Amino acid sequence: MKRSHSFCVYEDLDITEFDRGTRNNKRDSMWIRGQLTKKVQSKLNWLGIPHMAVDPAYTSKMCPKCSNIDDKNRKGKFFVCTVCKHEDDADHNAAINIGQRALDDEVLKLVEKYRYNTNKRHSALKELFKKRHRSYISIKSVA
Ligand SMILES: [Zn+2]
């Protein structure tokens, strides 16, 4: 069997509410995505590809460059940061955020610490991203 250097990262839809769409669509979408996730996980296990689920909070509306979280960052299929003007396809932008979370020790520690409390976990994540955003702004204003 060919050796794989792949590492698959996806949103953990079991640990949090899904933040897109209306309530009913949300529930249906979560169930379907949960089933899809299980199938994908079992295939990845079978293929021996390492994989990891990350908290999906703010992945669709956060800027990966300056950590600005704003609903207005997302305009349909496009992502344009209201602060640093970083542009990307909205899905690609979310994928970048999802991928980065798997390698982010601070995020991983917070998610583990508040694993069973979604409100606290998301508050803590938002505070961390706000702190990073303030740091980005202060570095930008000095330069
Ligand atoms: Zn930005």
C-alpha cells in the first residue's frame, strides 16, 4: 500500500451547534453531516490516514489573517475581511480556518478544557481570537 502523508481535518459537528442556516435546516443538516462524517472517518481509518475533528465555531466568518470575527466578512460565496481586506472564496476561507485549528495549541487547549460546555468553549475561543485581533491591530499601527 502506498504511504500517505495526508492529514485530514474536519469540523466536529457533534460537539457544537452548527452556525449556518435556519433552525430546522440546521438540525437536518447536522444529522446528515454527522452521518457523512462517520462514513468519511471509517474510510480514513481503513486507509490509515490520520484525521482530526476541530470545533467549527466562527470558521465561516473569521479572517485567518487578522482573526477578525464579523458576520459582514462573509458575502455569499465571497469572504472579504472588514478590517484587513483579506479576500478569498468563502468555503476555502473556512477550510483554511479549520486546517489551522488542528495545529493551534491554544485553541486545542481551550476546546479540551471546555469540551462539555459549548457556551464557555465558544466564549473562550472568541476571547482568544479577539486578543489575537487586537495584537494584529497594534502591530499594524506600529509598522
Ligand atoms: Zn482580516
